[in-house]
Amino acid sequence: MNVPHAGTHVPWTIAPTLTADARTTPDTDWHVEKLYAFAADAGATLMCATHSRYIVDLNRDPSGAAL
């Protein structure tokens, strides 16, 4: 299971370059990792992003092409 947009961390060196709204990380998938916490009991691996999708979007094609 992959939770690519659960991250909320924005490095202090990058935060000043974001708008005030973006610094609140509004596009975060809040608590999805908690929703799928049962996955570990079922033997699945749960990978959760730690950094905001504004820093690195783990669902984005490296070329920038639309998914």
C-alpha cells in the first residue's frame, strides 16, 4: 500500500518560497495512513510519504507528463 500524499513536512529552507496557504499543506491526504493501519496486520507493507507533495510529488511522472 502506498500513501504518497500523506506527508506534511516542508523543510525550513523551502517554506519561505511557498505562499501562506501552501505552507498549511492543504492538499495533504490527511490520516489516510491511519485508515490503512490494518494493512500491517494483514501482512502488507504500508509506505507513507513524510514530505509534502509540494516538495516531492511521489505520484508524478519524472518527465512531468500528465498521468
